[in-house]
Amino acid sequence: MADTRDFLLEIGCEEMPSAPLMKAQEQLGKLIGKGLDDAGLAHGAVKTLSTPRRLAVIVDDCATATEEIHEVIRGPKAQIAFDANGNPTKAAEGFARKNKTTADALVRRVEPDGNEYVFAERTQASISAIKLLSTLCEQTIGAIQWPNYRSQRWGSEHQTFVRPIRWICAILGSEIIPVHYADVTSSNTTRGHRVLGRGKRTVFGPSSYEQVLEDAYVLGEKRRAEVIRAEIARLEADRGGAHVDTPKGVFDEVVNLCEWPTVVVGTFDEEFLAVPHEIIVEAMLKHQRYFPIYAPDGSLTREFVIVSNANPAVNDTVRAGNERVVRPRLDDAKFFYDEDLKVGLNAFRERLSQVVFQKKLGTVLQKSDRMEILAREVALEATADETIAADAARAAHLAKADLVSQAVVEFTSQQGVMGGYYAKAQGENDVVAQAIAQHYRPRFAGDVLPDSVVGKSVAIADKLDTICGMFAIDEPPTGSADPFAVRRSAIGVIAMLRTMPSVHLNALIELALISFANQGIKFDADAVAEKIVAFFSGRLSAIARESGAEPDTIKAVADTGICDPVAFLGRVEALDRARRSQRELFDDLATAYARASHLADATLGIDVDETVLGAAERSLLTAVDEGSAAVQKAITDGELDLAIASLAALREPIDRFFEDVLIMDEDLDVRNNRLRLLNRFEHAFAGVANIGAMAKKR
């Protein structure tokens, strides 16, 4: 086996964009690992490291050469490969060509089975790792992709990288790997921090690389994150349990903006605390990458965290400079807010007539009108309280108005939130203002829901209007496109309706479609409603599968057309629980139901002539009527387990019916009466589950 040494490749360049740096680092590790495997170089762990000025990969125990390979491949029998005169046949020539040799070089040998065969022998010489790694490094540098970032050229050559490459450190053990990319040639040197560790530093081996960097005031991304987190934790403790807000995306970006991080605390003027904290915080996070500090009681403080890449000796200068820079940002936020207050939501709402929601569905103002109708209905179904319904309608009326405000145009993620502030400022009650602020919730799976019934009513109206509108114009989400986030909206509607069991989704879908029809949009309301119900049923089925329900149990409920989340998921859970505890009973009941469903004729109705019934028929009729009444009462009372138990009680009478009764009697009247009885039996399950879907497949 070949000797092994550690391998290092470092690509040093001008400061790279921070956002895609982690993806580039991931690519580097995969490209090198695959390249080593493809080249046949054995190796150990592959570890990567990045800073704003470098991408590096360290490979443990990389072989110094490939293994020499000697192959012996058996071909056809000798009598087939050569003719009587010993000349090679086409079989021999083809076999030789396939194995990159000649027919004359084939070896003849008798195998243990007594037959003589021809063999191709070939040796693949060992190849030095230095040669292979040289090619691999050059190919890897050019293969790293930077989506949304245009690569640059420098010097006199045409090769590109996201930023000009200034040095390449490539070594196997202590030996330099010759790498040339653009006008840069590799060496065994790296470079330290621009200010604290200027100049070249020799790397005597990959194992010492990280220590060389640290001595030159450069830390890898994991160490930088640890240092920043530790300093932030110390600041929080020093302030008696304060909280520094570090959203992951911004934190990762800040980590990739420095090589030797120093945490500095700055302050802004107290006047900005009178501005809604959401836009103050976003101005700091979005534009300056500062982390706001909240007091233990949750209120925003004047302090913020700066992560500096400068010499810690100049922290005071860094602090002063950043405090000077942040003021105009916060001034802008304050100006937008103050100017918006002069206009008010009512005036903003009128401007929505100039904002297109979707070209076929009209303007945002029209959407607002539709939401108002829907939100009121949701609130009424949820509470039957006219005051709450009026608040829901009012909140929906104003919910989209802030979209044209200056603050939201600048800070788009604060839509709704700013509307809540403006609503409060113009005298709307707290419930309405809160509902406006929260009506975009939940924004993703697992997000918090609006706090109040009014807030949920407006949020449901907003999301359901979008869903129904996209289906009405026949532009539902596809596998590759969902520009209006219809799937996410459906998940949000389901999450909220699970807390509002008295609200019926089918009725809301119908009401939403009426609003679109009144707007002049042409569509087949029944067909579109059916598609929307199926869409929600699909989302609910996925939720039920994630909870562990059996697929055919889910299908049994989905086949009924139920799309109210509480009813759908509750029935799946109850049916699945009952089935697991009484597997044989439900298997038999499902088989009987499937048989009844196959024979039943819906056109005959369910009115049975009791005067001509036999004992088994009468027993089934009594059981069905009693069971139907019990099922309906149980559903009304919300006792789904009792409803399922009432259906399970029908197994014995239906089994007896099938055993004792000839359904397809020659007398047509008798036959039809028995079919009506089966219709009645099947009808008892309507709205609960298609039990036949649970029948064993034979």
C-alpha cells in the first residue's frame, strides 16, 4: 500500500461575497472528495474551512500514489479464439480490442474445468499523487459555482473566479503541488489577517495549517461563530438577562464578513425608540448587520452589537464610526413612519385600486373587499358574535392598506405589522389593530397563529381568497411553480381551522367563489369547488400520514369529501384507533361494506317496504336505523369514537343478511327492495368514512 500524507488546498482571494460562501465551501469539499475517488487516490476525512479571503480543504491520509493494478481477464475458449492454424478469430480480436490489447498478446491457459481459455493481462502503473492532485486542484477551482454572482477575470488570462485569486497554497505533506490558475502559481504560503497578520506565512504541513492561521489572526468559520456567540452571551449576562437578536441568516453572513471577530456595543439616539421597533430592528439587521439588544422585559434598548474585523485596539473608533453610520438609516425609518402617519390607512386603502394583485383576479383593493366578506363569515361561524364579526370585517377592510405605505415599501417584511401601528394611531380598537398586524400568520409550517379569533378570521380570509382565486382562473400550484404560495396558504388555513371546529371550510370555499363570480370572473363553480376540496383533502391526508395513520384509513375518510380539518383528522384518528384495537371486526365490516356498495343502486333511493322483509332483512333495517341515529348524534356531540363504534355494530346484521338473503331475487320488486336496504346501509356511513376502502385487497 502507498504511503500517505495530508493534503491541503487553499484558494486565497479578495474578499468573497458572504452570502454564498458556505455553499462554495460545501462544493469544494464534495469536488475534492469525488475527484480523489475518481482518480483512485485513497484518503481519509475531508475537512473544509472558509474565511472571507480563503476557501480551504484539508484531506487526511491521502495516498502519495495510486496502487499498481494487474488485471487478468478470462475470455473465450481457445478453440473459439483461434482457428486450426493458430490464427486469431474475430472472437479473439474483439476480446483483445475490448481489453485494450492485441490478439497476439493474449495468453492461453487451461483452467480447473479442463478447458483451455485465452486471457488478457494488463497492468496499470502507479501514478504519482502530485500529478493527479495538480490537475484536480486546477479543475476544482474552475468548477466552483457562484449562483447570482458574476465571476471576474484578472491579469492576462481568461480563467475566472468570484473574486480575483491572489495566492494558492497547495501541499501534500511538505511538498508543493504545482497548480496554476489564471496568473497565480501555487506555493506553500498563506496570508494572515489584512491588518493584524499582514504578509506571507509558511505552511510546513496541512496539520499545522489552522494553527498558522490562528497565529496570523485568522479563524475558521466554526471558531469565529463560537467566539461571537460567547461574546454575545457575556454581554447578555452583564446586562442582567438581556437578549441579543441574532437571526440565523444575518448571523451566518456576519460570521463570513470577518476573520478575527471582535464584538463591540454601540448605541443610537433615544428618539428612535418612539418609532416602531420592528422597522428600527430591520434597518439595523438588513442594512448594517447590527444585532439589536432587548432588555429583560422584552423592550428594545438603544444598544446594538457590532462585529468588527478590525484591530481590537481601535474599538472606540469602530464604535463611533458605526454609531455615525446607523443614524441616517434610523432617520430614514423614522421619516417613513412619521410621513405614513400623516396619510392614514383609509387613504392608503384607496390607493390599492392602482395595485394589481393578479392580472386575472384584479387589484389588491378588490381582494380587500372579498376578504371583508369572508372574514366576517369566518368570525360568525366561529363565535356567532356580531361584535367580533364586525371587528373581523373592519380588520379585513384595512389589512392590506399598509402595502402602499413608505415604511412597508422600504421594509417589505413588515407588511401587516406597520398596518397594526397605523390602525392604532387612527383610533381603531386594539383587537382590529392586532388582527391587522398578525394577519399574515402563519407564514410557514409551525409558525405562531394569530392570537385572536378576529386575527385568525382575517388570516383565513386572506389565504383562502388566494387559494380559491388561483383555482378559479385554472392556475393551481404545480410541481415546479407556486408563485402565490398556495400550498403554504392551505397549510396555514388548516392550522387555524384546527382551532376553530365550528367553522366549515366547504361553506367558506363556496362564499369565496361567489365573490369572484360577482367580480365577473367566469368559471364552473361546482367543478372548481370540487378541485379545491380535493386540494385541501390532499394536504390533510399528508398531515394524517405524518401522524402515523394507515393509508387506507386516510382514504376511507378522504373519499367522503370532508375537508374540515377537525372533522377530517378527528375521524381518521378515531377510525384508525378503533381499527387497530379491533382489526378483524373492521376488516370484515370493510369487506361487507365494499360488497354492499358494489351491489347498491343509488337511483332506487333508501325507502324500504317493511311489509315484505324477512327476519334477516328486518334485523338489518333496525340496526341500520338505530346505528344511523346514533352516528348522527355522536357526530353532533363530537364523540367520534362513539360514532365509529355505532358503525362497527352493523357488522353482525350485515353478515347475517348476506348469509341468509338472496339479494338478486327473480321477483324484481323483492330485489329492488333489498337493494334499497343496501342503499340505506351504505347511507349510514355517509359523511363518516368509505369503509370499503379499508377492505383487504385480494
